[in-house]
Amino acid sequence: MTKDQKIIIYDGECRFCRAFTTWSSKKNNTFAAIPVKSKEARKLLREAGIQFVSLQTIYLIDSINVYKKSAAVFRILDSIGFPWRAIGLFIILPLKWTDYLYDTFARYRYRL
């Protein structure tokens, strides 16, 4: 992983998750994408201090931090630029609220 590269770890079985990750990678070429069930993803998450890997969660790893759930989505959108950066501003809301919305969406994402 290079200094500028960011890794998105996502549910490879979810069509929405795959589409979002592919779209994000096309919009910002510093993103690499790895399915959460891969050995590489689990290794990276363990090295970053994540012991329990949830299949219901998107992760974003940069050179310093690991973001998950809504924080990861907001960071990804912020990195893509206008107009998506505006959605990234919702990161100022309490994570408890935005993660609740994320969890609700994640529960139904296979229906999309």
C-alpha cells in the first residue's frame, strides 16, 4: 500500500456494494478494492487492529486510519469530489445516528 493509496474493503456478494466500490475506484484512482472475505482483507484489518470482521460493514483503510460504516462512506465520497463531497459533510453528524442509518440500509441492501 502506497502512502496515497486507500483500500476499500467491501461485501463482494452484495451487488450494491460491488457497484459502489467500482464506481468509487473509477472516480478516484487512489482507491483499491478488496472483498471482505478475502485473506488479504482479513490480514489488512487484523494489522489495523480490527479483530472482529463484519460482513455487514464497509471499511476504508488509509495510511493512518481505518474507517468503518458511515464514516467510511463519507470519507470515500469526500475523496471523490464535487458534488459527492457535499454528502461527505454529513460526517459532522454523530456517528451513532449515521451508523444507525447505515445499519438499516445494510440490512436491506441485498434487495436492491
